[in-house]
Amino acid sequence: MVGGGPTGLMLAAELRLHGVHVVVLEKLTEPTEQSRGRGLHARSVEMLDQRGLLDRFLAVSEKFQVGGLFGGVVKPWPDRLDTAHPYGLATPQPVTERLLNERALELGADIRRGCEVAGLSQDEDGVSVELADGTHLRSRYLVGCDGGRSVVRKRLGVGFPGEPAKVETLLGDMEVTEDPATIAAVVAEVRKTQLRFGAIPERDGVYRIIVPADKLAEDRTTAPTLAEFKQQLRAFAGTDFGVHSPRWLSRFGDATRQAERYRVGRVLLAGDAAHIHPPTGGQGLNLGVQDAFNLGWKLAAEVGGWAPEGLLDSYHAERHPVGARVLDNTRAQITLLGTDPGATALRELFSELMDFEEVNRYVTGIITAVGVRYDFGEGHELLGRRMRDVQLKQGRLYELMHGGRGLLLDRTGRLSVEGWADRVDHVVDVSEELDAPAALLRPDGHVAWVGEDQQDLLSRLPKWFGAATG
């Protein structure tokens, strides 16, 4: 993996579950304290639970329920969202990275800091990587998890079409001298007309400041200055809140771009290397770790020699449309955040629609990713969806998925996974929450088959788990 952020670390842990030797190359010598991603949505919470990591995150995070947080429209959490974890976790990105880093190390990943990739080439047997210090490495596969300015993507020559940034926003953590009550009152007033403005208390007198920039920076890799923040705060709020002692300062635009291909031979792309979009809805970090969750078991199967034909290509087939939908919904949200009369009228209409429970549940499902369904063809309504955690007589479903294997949840007691027992667990149990006689789950929890006929099951197992053994 090139890149030791949440995406690369999640992928490293997933591969190590299957015994794949993993090296993570991260150019930063120390973990960053910048916290662009500040939360984990319901689907990411489910993934942590599926791998036995949720308790670690709950110990250092606060739960939140904000339904329909879409384009500045906030509504109560919807009833009957299809998940046993109807909440998100307020987890700063450095904490997420620390916990995922610990997990990857526990499983035996080799994480190397201060390693910047300068070039790469591939042939039919593997990938050669050149580091900035002249070191060369060789691997069977390489995954670029190295962010929106991905060196891996550029060296591959993969197109990154989309729209450039039209507006820019300043973001940073800093101390203030103004009274908190005054700050809250000013922010409430400004946000009546400017939803890209905010001052959020963090800890120890530090505030997360968000304010529109004056214009697009010529070089967006250069961090803004504290003077820029003060100038823009005074322009929008009439006060700079006495900001001082910044912890970190950054800027982001509303550009939306997506890699044309997520795989070129033995090199793959995940996370921001594959897609960039505005942070509206807090989807970026979540989208990346969900890419990794989809890819990990498939790449492990390829390395392990049991992957059926086309399994690794299904990563692009499944995740590229999901990424495209996130880009589209962030474009819609940026429109709703506008200050012109048309955007204001559209936001008011959208807010009225969100008062309908079904609309609220649908939109919340988009943001939290619990509504994602992969195209597995026609069939049962569960087909292609991830299975929510259900209660069984012998415990919870997700407790049985910590090893990252496939699972046949069988209510009939008549089915068998003989020939695939090294890749698929067979759990005979009854759950009133499962409205199906049996369901075959992939390691990422998505439903690959529903039914009760053994021959039908035998026709589906090879598609996802390769040829039978023994």
C-alpha cells in the first residue's frame, strides 16, 4: 500500500487477516494531527463491528444521530433505518488512524514511515516501486491509497476527469479569546445566509473554524495564513473572534473528480486516490475505508490463489458506481449550500421534503452508505445489500465475522458448504430478524445468495469463493 491514512491502514488489516504479507509506505515521518475527517457513519461503524474493532472506537468516541444532514438541511434521525447501529461516531481522524494503525500492526503489517514513492512500473509478475531515496521494492500487487494528488494514479496515467474547484473554504483548529456564548450567537446569525461558515468548540479552548475563502488560491497545496482567517472572519461575521495559536490550517475546494479505472493490471486505486469531492456530508474518509473493505478480501483471494475469474475486477465494477453517486450527492449539496435566491428556495423545498419519513430515511441511507446495493442481478430483495447485524441464538451475526471469511447463515439446517469450508463458515441458527431461509454472505457482509436449495447454492459459491477443494 502506498499511503498510511485510514484507507491504507484498513486495507492492510484486511489483507493481514488472510495472511497476506503487507508493506505500507507512508511519506510522512510522523502521524498528522490534522483532522479533516471527523466522524464515522453507520456503515463504517458496522464494518468495525464486523471485525471486532467497535469497542475500541466506542471507548474514545461519542455517538451522534443527525438524520438527513444533507446540504445544510438537518432533520431528526429517521425511524427504522436498516441497521443495528443507527448512529455515527464523532472520532477525530488522528484517532481513527491511530486505532487502525494499532490493528494493522497487531496483525503483522509492516508500516514504514518516511518512504515517498517516486516511480513505479509493472509487468505480468509484479510491481516495482522506486522510493525518493533511490530504494527499490518489489511486490505482487500495489494499491495507491495516497490521496487526491496520488503519485500512483499519475504514474499509471489513469484519467481523473471531473470539475475543477469553483469555490474554496478555509478550515483550521485554533484558540479564541471571544466569549463562547458570543461566538455561538454570531455563528447562528451568519449561518442564516452562509452555511459554509462555522466555529465549532473542540477541546481546551480550541475551535474548529470554517469560513469561505476570498478567492481560489493559485497553489492549493500552500496552507492559508492566520491573517487570511482573520480577514475572512471579519468579512462575514464582523469579528475575528480573537483567533490565535493555530494548531493547523488548511483549505479545500469543491472539485469533483473520479479515476476512470480503479485497476490497471497489478495496481489498484482506493480512497481519495480514486475520487475527490467536497467534504459535505462527511463522506470522504468513510468512502475510502469502505473501498478498502470491498477490496481487501478480493485481493487476498487473488494472492492466495483461490480467486475466481473476475473477482478482482469486481472491485471497480462495484465501487466505481458508489463513488460516482457520492460525487453526485456532494454536487447537489454544494448547490443547496449556495447563497443566491434560487439555492435558498431549493433548500427550503428540500427541507419540506425531508419532513417525510421515507425521504429522510432514504437520504440518510445515502449519506451513511447503509443504502448501498451492488448489482448481483435479479433476485431476493436482500441480494447485493449488506446484511445488518442480526441477533442469533448463539450471539450476534457480526460477532461471527471477525475473521473476514464468508458465511452461510442457514435457518434450514439442510445446507452444506463442503468443499469451501476453508473459506466459508456455516452457521446453522434461527433468527426472527432474517426474513429468508438462508443467506450466503461475502466477507464484506454483502448478501451473495438467498434461498434454500442446495444445488442453487452450489451454483453460486464458485462465483465468489472459487473452486471447491477436497
